[in-house]
Amino acid sequence: MGIFIVKKEIDGHYYVTLKVKGGRVILNSLKHQSASSCKNGIETIRANAADNLKYEYKKTYDGKFYFRLKSINGEVLGNSKLYETAEHRNIGIETVRRIAPLAGVVDFSY
């Protein structure tokens, strides 16, 4: 199972992190203006996570791999961590596809 964590950071913005069992971060959202926007973002992530076409397979200039999850209108919902291999990135995508739709939410934004 996974869990979405909602946090308010020092910069005043809110962020969502999707963690897998054991606490490893697998997806980070872009900034949100409010906790309610984060919660809407979680629902959008859940709605798009199972669709393979919503993932962008990316590579950094120095050879690391990562992915982006996008919404139906192309908005970036979240970025993954960096992976050493494309295979590990692909496993990360499969993990998000499997856990995001059923992940619980913990709100630390207050």
C-alpha cells in the first residue's frame, strides 16, 4: 500500500508526496496554493495513475531516469525521484499505477 502526505513547506506552498510501504518517496507533486488544492491534486493523481498514456518517460542530461505523471489536459501532476536505470524507472511507474488509486491520505499541512 501507499500513502499520500500533504505538507505545507516553509515557502508557504503545499505539496503532495506519494510514499510506498517503508516510507520511500515515489512521486512528488508540484506546488499548490492551498491544502484543498492538494487534496484535489490527489484525486487527479488517482484518476490518472492507471493510464499508461499519462506518463512521460524522461532522462536527465547526466543519464538518470525519471517520469512525470500528467493529467488529461497535459498538466504535470507529479515527478518521480531519479533512477539509475530505465528498468527501475519503469518499476516506479508500475508501482504508482498500482498504489495511487487506493492510497490513503495523511494531512500535515496545519
